[in-house]
Amino acid sequence: MGQKAHKKACVIGSGSWGTALAIILSEHFEEVLILARSSDKIEEINTYSTNSHYLPGTKLPENISASTAFSALADAALILAVVPTSAMRATAQQMSAIEIPPSTPIVTCSKGIERGTGERMSQILSEFFPSNPIAVHSGPTHAEEVSKGLATCAVVACVKADTLPFLQEVFTTSYCRIYTNEDIAGIELGGALKNVFALAAGMCSGLGLGDNALAALVTRGLTEMTRLGVALGGKPETFSGLSGLGDLMVTCYSPHSRNNRVGVAIGKGATCEEACEALGMIAEGVPNTLSIYESACEVNEETPIIDQVFKVLYEDKPVAEALAELLGRAPKPEV
């Protein structure tokens, strides 16, 4: 193993994306520690260098290990929070018990909005760590492909612009190209909103509606994402980038997308509960449809696709009926 540029990075979260990010960071850090809750998973990572439930067939680099000890955050050069969005506040609370130097960048790699507060993940972290550089990593990045070293592009945004060169360096590999952006709100909102449209795309596929319908949904989804994203604080041009259009495309078309797979199952007749149970992992779009719907209502923004996905998931509206309502809306100009 060659000399690494930095000593230690910590990744909070041992799911597929946290593990894939640990693989990327292993090229730049002498030690990458995954903080996990499951003793079985910790033992598997430390003994066999695998995380077979989330990334079957992937061998982890030898400088990746796992632990439950949050005390390790105290001397980390970089911290990644890769936990379900519903757990971000509790995770930040647990992190705050450790004396983390104010110079340590903390990056959220979770895509969603907190229900009730409408806060983005970076805003939650900033409440607990007001002095630290808080950043966001997002883009069209399925863990299954990243872990195999397949070509990927992503974007990082940070509230402190002088931290961006460091983040760009440590997330860059021979197969992963990283862009920077200072629109942290837009980057987060693109990553959060696209999950709802991925559910809708899956429902279209489950109904067997074909490529024309799916292309129309993705196109109108981008319009809706941009309109709501700008109303919530993002810049319009950000939504045509990697965390907007890029992430929207990959989640709406790829079988790797958990949200898409849940949508397909619902389109084929499963209930939301049945679809999520069969998936066996968290599909962030399901809880985030509720928080995003509430945020859209708060700013009084028109979101017809989000509205119908909400009604399918939370009001038991038949998928075919939701589609008919979308197609039956009054004619209007495209722009």
C-alpha cells in the first residue's frame, strides 16, 4: 500500500453508499473507519473485508475497518455522515458529545429533508457544529457501480469555499471525477427531490406504460424539481447539473435505484409497505415524499407529480387513477 496524503477519515453509516464512499476515501487516507451499529457487520468488515448484505462480491481495501466508537471522530481529518435522513438529527446529537476540532470538515451524503422542520441535512449539522465547514456530496452515484470502479461524476458543495479544494481532492479517483459548487441548498435539494420522481418513474414502469411516458415524466419532473428547488432556496442553474438532472436520470432509469424499484412494485400492485419490505433496505423517497410534499405546501408551489406520489403512498390512491389525473390536467404552454 502506497503512502497516503492524509491520516484518517471516518464514515458514519455502514450501508451501501457509506461503504462505497469509504472505498473512494481509502485511496487518500491511511485509515478509513466506518462507524456502524451492527456488531455482526463490524465483525464481517474487520474479519473478511466485505459488507455482503449491501455490496455483495466487493472486497474492501485493507485500510478500511469498522467500529462503534464515536470517540474516533476526535482526530479524524474528515467526517462523512451517511445515515438515513430520519436519523441525521440523532446522529448529529451523538457526534456533538465528542470534541471535534472546528477545522474538521463534516460532509453529509444523505439525500432528503427533515419532516416537520423542512431542514436540509447540512442545516441540521450546522446547528450542532456551527464552526465546522459543513459540506454536501451528491450526484448520480449508485454505490453498486462506484464500488466496482465504474466511471462516475459527482459534485461537492460547502458553506466555506476554501474547503472545496480539499474535498475535491479526497473524493477524486481515477474513475470518479468531482466538480465543486457553492450552492449548497440547490445541491441538497436536487438530491432530495429526485427521489420522489424516481418513485413515480418506477410506478410508470410497473404499469408498463413504455418509454414515451417515462421520458415525459422525467422531463416534467425536472421542471417541477427546479421550480420547487428555487422556491426552497436553490439556484435554477444547479438543477441542470449533476445533483439535479444527473441524479434524476440515474434514479428514474436504473434498476439500482431503490426508489425506482419500490415504485415498480407499487405500479405492479403491491402496497407501499409490501414494496419496502421486499426491498429490505431504506428507500429514502418514501418518507421524504411526505416531508417534500409538506415543504411544497409551505411555500405554496405547484407540484402535480409530487402531489400524486404523495396520494399514492399516503392516501392509498390507485396508481392508474393518479396517472389519469396527471394526464387530465388542463392544457398549458410548456414554458
